[in-house]
Amino acid sequence: MSVVRILVVLLLSVSASLLIAPPLAEGAPTAQGGSTQAPAQDGCMNQWMFNCVWRVRVTNVAFHPAGDAVNGWDVTMQWANGTSYAGISPVDTRKQDLVLGLANGDTLTATDTTRGSLNQQQLDFHTFPASGQFTYTQSFLSGATLDPSNKPVKLLVTFDVTAYRAAAGSSAKFWKLKTPGYNYRINLTCPA
């Protein structure tokens, strides 16, 4: 058999197998990350991230034992106003709920519990002077019992820039510059 003939037979058999492959199930679940992953700048623990408005870094992650009927993870962060504007807060720039990704793929949001929501408001409504800094610990709590060995692997900090621009219009002070990403995905397993 000639080489060309072998290639044609091989090509036809591969094409036929593709034609008879079963179709993907409609509504098949999508994997975490990949095309469904939020666009964000990637960084590590203790690394300052900057999106032209906020400087953020994570300095510590600790398990929160269930001594008061809830358990979870405490994440200590430093936030700094990276602008020359005084009196701004993260909520002014449409900061969204903080999301903590665990090693098994589960997520905890700051607002999963009332206590976590109230805790997040300390950051959301903190007024920063120009170039001011704030050290803050967010508790990611769960009513369910969490396994302390299922450690956090990433923190996602997002901003709704589109909604901010739509509401602020031409008087927008923030999010004017194009950056690689306004959001942060901080890898908690790598040191800076």
C-alpha cells in the first residue's frame, strides 16, 4: 500500500469516528475557570496588586474555628487608595462581594452569612484619604462545618466597572484607564 493511500484511509477513519461521536448533552455543566473564569489580574500572597484605583494585597489566611457555631476562614488584607482623590471608599467604585475559592473547588462569599456581610461593610464603607491605607480582616463564614484541611487557594476581588461607568457618565473619576484587568485573582498558595 502506498503512503498516500494509507494516509487517505487513516483520514477517512478519523473523519468517520468524529461523525459518529455522541453529541454533548444540552446544558452540560461547565468547568470552573477556563472560559467561565472572571477576567482578572493574577497575583500572589503578599504581592501588591494595582488597578489604577486600589492597591490590594493579602497578608494572612487563618482558619476560623466553630467556637461560636460558625466556622470559616479569616483573610487579612491591606487596601490602599492609589489615587489622589480623598474620601473615597470601595463601594464608590462598585466593589463586588469578595469570593474565596477553596482547594476542592467550593467557594465562600463574604455575604454568605449576616456576620460576614456586616464584616465586609467595614471595608466597603471605609473612607480612604488620598494614598491612605487600611488593614482589614474579612471572615468568610459558613453555617456548614468546614474541613480545615480544605484550604483557600484564591481570593477574587471584583469591581462592576460597566455599572460604574454607566452611572457616573462623563463625570466618572475612576476606571478611565484601560488596565490588564480591574479585578484581582490572588493565589493564596504562592508567596510573592
